[in-house]
Amino acid sequence: MSRPRIAITGVTREWDGQPRVGVNANYVRAVLAAGGLPIIFVPELSCEQTIELFGECDGLLLTGGEDVDPCHYGATPHPKLGMVDPRRDVNELALVAEARARDLPILGICRGIQLCNVAFGGTLVQDLASERPSDVSHDSPSSRDVRSHPVTLTEASRLAEILGVTSFHANSFHHQAVDRVGAGLVATAVAPDEVIEGLESADPHEWIVAVQWHPEELALQPESADLKLFAALITAARRS
């Protein structure tokens, strides 16, 4: 059986004084370990080129990175808004729409949960520290593979069924978060301060799962359940 081809959204960054494109290698490693074939999509592609290439894919992985431009959810930029990439926003919103039109599975991670929520008409908290301060460490100074705070999952949710638990500790590196949940999505995981940590489609026939933590950094650890998220994406992509 051929491996499902998974579109992984990438970034454009300045490294050593030169613009370069790429993606955190742990996304690629997690998709490979789960049995998928990763294909990296970068903001340098036009929206038309992005959709053309996506025609060869079986699933979508929305990765972490820049803030989503608040113009996409009708908000004024907050003083603490971070870097945005308009090309990436446009391409990824188009990818979500195309994946839904083709009934392909979508897994969102960190920025990915935020982008997915915006694609469904939801809004974002632009800066947790100033807008919703709490004792929960959402932007942990620790290593990316260190679990920093607890997360509670809704029983019988797709997310709980995939991970096989209803509570665990997540690694967390974000300053934005889901605010108003978009129509057609439901929150199925929360932190102790009620910050949303997981979303999924309200329609059980539509495979959309998105998380605020970074399972790609934990997926290859012994006895970690996080690889199950990528395995579930690959399984859904095979069905597609």
C-alpha cells in the first residue's frame, strides 16, 4: 500500500542573512514515523500553485509559526501582535477550504489550531499574557520537549479517543489562543485556566483535529501518546 501524502505547511525565515524556506524537522519525522509521506508547502508558492500541488496530497498538517493576521477575523492588531506572513495566511486558509471540499483530514498544531479556528469564522486572543493573564505557563521557557501544564480532554471526543486519555501534561509555547470558537468546531481540550487546547469538527464525518501544544516534539519519545495524533491523521488520509 502506498503511503498517504501529507501536505506540511512551512515558513520563510532569515537565516545567516538569507531568506530560506523550510519546516521544523520534527513534523517531518513524526509524519514519516506514522507512515505518511511528507510534502512541504512554503509561502513562496502562489495560492494557485499551492492548490495545484495540494491536488497530489491526501491530508493536511497545519504547523506552528507566525501569528495569524487579525484582519482575517475582523480585529484590530494588538500592540503585542507578533510577526505575520500574509502569503502564508492566504495559502493556508485556501488549503483548509480545499481540504474540506475534498473531504481530506486536517491536523492543526499550535498556529494550526488558531488558523483552523479563523478559517471557520472564529477569533483569537492576540496576547494571552496581557489579555488573559494566569498562572499557567503557556509560553514555557523550558526545552520544547518538556511538558509544562495539564490539559483536560472531553470524554468520548475524537481527541480523547485518539490519545486514549482524558488528561495529561502538554508542552506549550504560544502567546495567542482560540477565543470565540468557529461555527462547525467544538472545543474538546482545555488548560486549567480554560484556555482552549483542542478543537475538532462538530461533524463526526469530517476529520478535523487541532491542538495548541506541540506533539511533534514529543511524538518519538518512548511511551508517548503524541505519535497517535499523526497515526490517526495517516489512517484518515488512507480512507480518503
